[in-house]
Amino acid sequence: MELKITVLRDEFIEIEVLKEDPAILDSLAEILQNIEGVEYAGYMIEHPLTMKLILRVKTNPAKITAREALQKALNELLNISNVLLEKVYQI
Amino acid sequence: MVDLKIVEEDEKSLKVEIRDLHLSIANAIRRLAISEVPTMAVEEILIIENTSAMPNEVLAHRISLIPFISDIDRYVQPEECTCGSKLGCDRCVVRYVLRAEAKDEPITVYSRDLIPEDPNTIVKPVSPNIPIIKLAPKQRIEMELYVRVGTGKKHAKWQASIATLYDKDGEPGKKILFIESIGFLPPRRILLEAVKIFKKKIEELKEKIMGELGG
């Protein structure tokens, strides 16, 4: 996975992600969408053959900054995957 | 929080009931079970002799599609191996030889005719009865095979499983993840590996994003 932040403002962040499965960003986008104050979270596949993905997050800065929203979403996603791994070991 | 339950299982397939998990995460697990779980197949073939009717590249392609029971605890992908050797070492390659000759009668060469260099290896074709080639009298093949670890995204011959995700009939909120193994690994192991890979990817994503954002 290669990553580059192309736009960084309080209320908006755009990140280019290379060589990664889109389903990973899809999970992150869904978690972001459920965070209070996030106005838009989504990703696009630039072209199916280039494996280049663009993730965009827009928030209401009065409630939460885009950086905080990303941090929160990543922590939550990591928690979920830890619980999931434990459950898979149990079954 | 997340709840998993096995509703059906046999040696080849697995049905897991999933509750309270984001659809996108369940889908990511499904996709990883198909394209990123490591398995083993023939990656390189050294043809010493081939007087059969089949051209070298066609024969090599046929052999490469044979699934091998995979020992992914012992073997690693060649690009992750520390040996740096093009031929590979005992952690990234399993060597096989295939020698067959038809004397007076035509014969069929099967996957059971592949002979491992190390007779104790557990890495072997999933079935002994896969036909490889037919030889007419006096035709002969002799080759060396290099079995390596790979993933479905590199080539479909390494695809570990077929996986589907769907809603459970009449029970809203419950999903079924169906994993059918090709034979490389048991279905439970495929699920476990897919979840491990998911967690590793999330850790990497978090580290990289927070690193770039500075904090």
C-alpha cells in the first residue's frame, strides 16, 4: 500500500491510495459515514487497471475536523477487526 | 458487537452466520478470502525433455493449474523471503520432478506421477487423479517443477476459495458468508487467514494515514 495526502484542510481531506483492495477503503468510508459531523465520506476508483483509489472526507468543522474523524474511524475499525479476529479464533 | 456462528460445515465448505458487522467489512473479508489468502501452486517449470504432442507452454500451463495442499506456516511468498535467491530456498520453494515415458502402449500421466524431492513434504497435489497429458508410444517428458506460495490477485491459479455473502432468508440483519475451498487449505483456515490479512491491512492503513497527517 502506498499513500499520499493530496488535500489537507480542517474540514476536508483527500488521500490517494495505491496498490490496495478497494474493499478496505470501503470499510473505512462506511465507518466514517456513521460518525457525527461527517458530511461526506467516500472513495473512487480512478481506473480498474491502475489500482489507484482516492478517498475523500468532508466534515462540519464546528463539530469535528476531518483529521479527528479519520483518527476516530481508524481506531474504531481496528477495534472491530480485533474483536472479529477473536471471534474467528473461538468458532 | 460482532457475532459469528457456523451454520454448516464440511471438509470443503463453510457457512458462517454473521451478525452486527458492517456490510463493507464482511464484504472485505469475502474479497480477501478470494484474492489474498496465500496458497501454493507450480510457478516455474524447467523442461528437460518434451517429445509429446503438447507444446511446452501449454503443458506448463496445465501443470500450473494443479492445486497443491499448502503449508503456509512453513513457506512464505518469494518476495517476502529473506534468501533473495532467484531459485529460492527451503522456505520459499518446493521442488518436484515429473518423468514419464510411454513404452509400447499409450499412457496417461496423472498428478500422482509428480515426485517430490523431499519425500516427507506435506505439500502435494490435492488429488492424485488429475490427468496432465497423454503420451503415445516412445513419447517422453522430463521436467523439474518449482512450487511456490502466491495469491489469487497475482494469478487465478492461487485463488484459495470461492466466497459469497448474502442476506439470510427472512431474518433481517443476519448475513451468511459462504466459503468453498478449492482444496489448498481447509475452509476455516481460509476464513482465519482472511480476517488476519484484514486486520494487518487496517493496521497498515492507520499507521500510514496517521503518519502522513502527523500524529
